[in-house]
Amino acid sequence: MSSDIVFGTDGWRGIIARDFTFDNLTLVAHATAKYVKTLKVRNTAIVLGYDTRFLSREFANETARIFASYGITVHLTDRFSTTPQVSFHTKQKGAALGIVITASHNPAAYNGYKVKAAFGGPATPEQIALIEKELHALKGKPPRTTLKTLDEYIEARTIRPFDAAESYVRYIRKKLDIDLILKSGLKIVYDPMYGAGIEFLSRLLPGIVEIHGTYNPSFGDIDHPEPIADCLRPLMEAVRQNKADIGIATDGDADRLGAVDEFAGYVDPHRIFLLLLKYLHEDKKRRGAVVKTVSLSSMVDAYCEKRGIKLIQTPVGFKHVAKLMNDDKVLIGGEESGGLGTSLHIPERDGVFNALLLLEMMATRKKTLNELCDELDEEFGPHRYRRRDVKVTEAQKKAILAACARKPLKIGRHPVLKLDTMDGYKFYVENGWLLIRASGTEPLIRFYAEAETTNRVEELLDEGLKLK
């Protein structure tokens, strides 16, 4: 096995031509196909999609040919598609797995390989472990096979191109009140960040303003297609220029959501999560447990305690959330990165679906996004949040994590009240917390902090960076 192939919190990702190569992709595709052949399923088929990154279509076509060589039927999207579309069709078609060629929110130099389970969400850790076992067994050498051309497999109906968007749009119309959103007169700016969401939201909401909606694998003026404040300056400016009511952004494969209010202010995913939780529980009268990753706001804890809702906490990674959503009755589950799933939908993150749910809430309550956020401050007190991603060497990463493992009694001037090591190191201080953990997909240390003021958040982050 190539040492470059490592499955992180959300699949395998690597730098194109250095780590993410056709040779390495071939190994991963063979390993996944061998895993599929071990399953005792009636429908030995997969759904395969890809995003707008450099060579994504070519990587997908090569993957499709490898699966087809095993006699596995491949439902291949006929153009770039969002990750939630692939997850949806994996479940709808009763396929064994879904595969998406995408590096999600990573910079343009990256590509990746996501695996989706038959239930319509991320593959479970147990499934990934079995794929990795097949990968190890190959010992870095793919089986000797003679692949037919893509057209030959298509002619034989082993590879079946299909439109992933059309039936998905129909499905969304049944789940959400699109007419209510249209009648509300909300002026919307949408930023797909040059990703797979291009032109998709406008199919549901004609007349929206779309920026970064052309094919551009370099992502143009965007450092990386992640809907966080630092990457949404163009969206904020577009909201101002168009005097819009809201700005919506989705990441490279459109499974994450970012939002900007009518004053061009960034609304962090913690508040989006809580708003949708309140809307589902209070307006739609839906019931079930709430699942949050360790990096999500303590406001969620307060709301669940107040309403008597069962709360479950997991490590970072939506795969942990999705497994619970598939096994138990879960109202909403998600993480701080803008990815969440609800009981209205498949157990999967979906930036477009959740954006529409947020718009439906605004239309139902007849309130702006800023007004809805002000209500959160009134109910829970101010909660401000920020995350810093710091590029590090392996030696620097080990030094920072070793400092955390020594369990410091203070973070700067703030006494540590409690330490949670479920995933990384989460230091609870009075009216706030600091979480330090290594990224599972990039050479980064992530620093997360929440407190009652922005200044205190920045202070906690600064102090976290000083740990040695």
C-alpha cells in the first residue's frame, strides 16, 4: 500500500499529482470494489459522482471502469454533482455504496475520495476499516486486469450515466415549502464557491443572484471553497451591493452551509444549527434526539436541557453523527463546520437542503436572519465563536498536542474547569471553552473557541497557540 493513502475524518484526500494520483486511485478503487464483492447484497451496484475540481471527471471515469471490471454496476453521474445527490441516489437505487471524487472544502491542489453507505450517509468507521484492510492486502500493487473503454462498459450497461439533479429537485420540492420561500420575496445571493452547487439552487429558486457560478478548478479569488467568514468576503460584498436579505454559501461539494445576514454579517454554523433545531422542534413539531460533535456550541446543550431533549456528543466527523441518525430517532445532528443533517432528509449533510430549510424558517416566522440571531442572544446570552486553522509540521503538531496532554491548569489567565479528550483536547473555562485538535484531512492544527465576547474568543485562541 502506498504510504500516501490515509483515510481521515471524511475519506481519503491528497495533493493532486503528488499523493492523489491515478496509481493511488487505482489501488483505492480496487480495494473498494473487492470490499463490495464481499457483501451479501442483492444489488451489487454503486453510485459514482464527482465535483468541479481539476481532473475530477477523469478520476471518476477511471474509478467507474475499475468497478465495472468486477461486474459491479456503476451509476455514473453525467456531469458534476453534489455529495448529497450521490448519497441520496445511493439510497434510492439500493446501491451497496456511493463514491464521490471530491476534496470538499480543501484548497484547489487537493482531490479526494469519499465513500457513502447504502443508507444514504457517510460510510461507517467499520466499513472504512474493511476497505483499508483490502487496501493493505494489495501491498501497493493493483491486480492484473485488462480494462475496457468507458464507452464499451456503457454499451454493455455495466456503467450507466444518469442525471443526478432532476429527481433530486423533485424530492426537495416534496420535502420543503419552496412556494412559501418564493412568495416571501426574499432577495437571495448564492455563492457555490465554484463548486458542485453551481446553478443548482437557481433550479429551485429562479431569480436568485449567483456569484462564483462558473467552472473554475482553481477557485479563482477563493483561497479554498469553505463557507467560513474568511472565505466569504465576496459574498458579503455581493449582499451589500444587491441589498439582499441573505447570502448563502456552500462548499466545494455542497454538503456544508454558510450564511451572511442582511447587514453582510457572518452567521456562524453554531447559530445556524440552533436556529434549525428550534424551527424543527417548535414550528414543525418534530421530535428526536440531538447529536452534536465535540466542537459544537454549548448553546445546544442549554436548549436541550431546557426542552428535555436527549443530547448525544460525538467526536468530530459527520460519519459518527450519521451512524447514530441511521440507528436511532434523531431530530438533528451536526458539527461546527457547517455540516448538519435532519430527520426531514437522508442522514447526510446537505448545504442546499439546509439553506432552503433556513429560508423556509425566515419565511414562516417572517423575520430576518439578524432578528432570529438576536433572539438567540436574548434566550441564551451572547455566544461568540471562531476557529483558527494553523499549518504545522509533524514535529510542531506533536509538540502542541504533547503540551495539551500535560493537562495545563490554566489557559492564559483562565482556570481550566474541565478537560474533555473525546477528540483532541477541549478545555472548559468560565463561560467558554477552547478545543485543540489535529485535522484529519490536512496538515493542520485546529483551534476552536467559544465565549461571551469576540475579544475573549480571540484571547483563548491566542493562549492556545502559546501552549508548548
